Amino acid sequence: MVARTDVADVLIVGGGTSGGVAARHLAEAGFKVVVLEQGHWPNESDFPGNKPEYELLAAKQWSPNPNLRGKPEDYPVNDSESDLPVIMYNAVGGTSVLFAACWTRALPSDFRVKTLDGVADDWPISYEELLPFYEINDRDMGVSGLVGNPAYPPGAAPPLPPFPIHKTGRRMAEALNRLGWHWWPGDNATPSMDYGHQKQCLRYGICRMGCPAGAKASTYITHFPLALNRGTQIITGA
Ligand SMILES: Cc1cc2nc3c(=O)[nH]c(=O)nc-3n(C[C@H](O)[C@H](O)[C@H](O)COP(=O)(O)OP(=O)(O)OC[C@H]3O[C@@H](n4cnc5c(N)ncnc54)[C@H](O)[C@@H]3O)c2cc1C
Ligand code: SF4
């Protein structure tokens, strides 16, 4: 009997955000990975953000709500008993195609809400245990930000420098200063300069419709190309 050579070590159902992270790291660790993704590879020239009718397109064909979008690869979601509609995207890259790229970590206290506030449950892991993985993700996703936020324990600097603070941000910062409240420039999974497969962010501000500049960290840019280079097979329209 001849041994089969086309057997995968790992099958990932859903080539979205976390599917991309798993595929890339498993492939880099030497595993043979197959990904089944019900959507298709995004085409950046289709993204609506740099088109004059972008607001109309974002309300229908590019809505984050699959029930409004209604593409062939979108399954309907029954949200009749939900206070909020489901928002997500079906494609290679998944919801990271449409996400806003605000890159906020949980605070150490968020892991201990039962102990500290008497609500819900404590997490079985701590911020400190997650820290090395947060830092790997920051490097993988081309995160821009300013190290040293005193609201968090010390850690590595984001791989890219922060963006300059614009007029609106300055106004907000000055208001917070008047109140004596802490503020810090937010981390963004948008690169402030060319980084790996990512182009420099041009600050269009329409990240939630897909990034036409190929800048925003979506796993179809940041992870799947590297997984493919290591032999991962991605089956789209699955
Ligand atoms: C508009 C918007 C803005 C957001 N902004 C932010 C933000 O600024 N910061 C932040 O941290 N988060 C943000 N989020 C949330 C974040 O994007 C998601 O939580 C995250 O991307 C989800 O990742 P996931 O891997 O769980 O799922 P997804 O990335 O949604 O991946 C799931 C994948 O599985 C595929 N799939 C599902 N079922 C099947 C099946 N049966 N067979 C094959 N394939 C299947 C889907 O097509 C999809 O590609 C935002 C989300 C939206 C919609
Ligand atoms: S260029 Fe920057 S601001 Fe514009 S959509 Fe891309 S990541 Fe977002």
C-alpha cells in the first residue's frame, strides 16, 4: 500500500482573523495546514472608501451586517432576539477586512473583575501571562503607538512610532487635561511607515470599509501570504 502524502496536520475552518493567526504560526512551526474559507480573497480596488458614493456603498454592499450586505458568501444571521445586530465579514481575512484597527489591550484589572468588583468571573489567566502574546501580535500586525502608557505594566514598545495627534485629538487631550484625567495616544494596527507586506497608512480614516491602500493590518495581508509561503492551502468559497 502506498502512503498518502496529501494529508494535512491541521484543518482550520474559517480563514478570518484568528484563523489567519493560527495558520501562519502553525505553518511557521512546520505543520501542514489546510484552511476552509467560505468567502473569497478581498480585492482592494473593490473597497468603497475612496469612491465618491462610499457612504451609500457602506450602508448596503459593504455593510458590516451580513443580513444587509447579502452577498452570496454571507449566510443570514437570526438576530431577532439580540439587542445588537451581528457585524462581521466573510472573506480571507474575515472581519479584520472591515475592522477599525483600534488596538486596545485589556487592562490587568479586567482579568480580575470578580476579585476587584464582585461581578462576573476572574479570568484563569493574567495580563502578565498574555503579555508575550500581545507583543507577538503587535509585531505581526504592524502596530503603531507610543510606549510607556502608565495605565499598563511596562512592556516592549510597539514596532512602529505613533501617528501625530490631529486637531480633534488635541482638542480632546486639552479637555482631558482640564479635567485632570489620564490620556494616552491609542495604539493602531495601521502602520505609520511601510512594514512587511503592509504599506504606510495614508490616514484616509475609512478603515471600516476595507483599506484601499493595503495598509491596515488585515490577516489577508499580514498572515495568509506568509502561511501560503510555508505551504498552507487555502480553499475559498468553501
Ligand atoms: C466594523 C467593525 C469594526 C471593528 N473594529 C474593531 C477594532 O477597532 N478593534 C478590535 O479589536 N476589534 C474590532 N472589531 C472586532 C474584530 O474585527 C473581530 O472581533 C475579529 O476580527 C473577529 O475575529 P474572528 O477570527 O473571531 O472572526 P472573523 O475574523 O470574522 O473570522 C471568521 C471567518 O470564518 C469564516 N467562516 C465562518 N463559518 C464558516 C464555515 N462554516 N466554513 C468556512 N468558513 C467559515 C468567515 O467567512 C470568516 O472569514 C470590529 C468589527 C467590525 C465588524
Ligand atoms: S490608509 Fe490608514 S486610515 Fe486609511 S483605510 Fe488604510 S489603514 Fe485606515
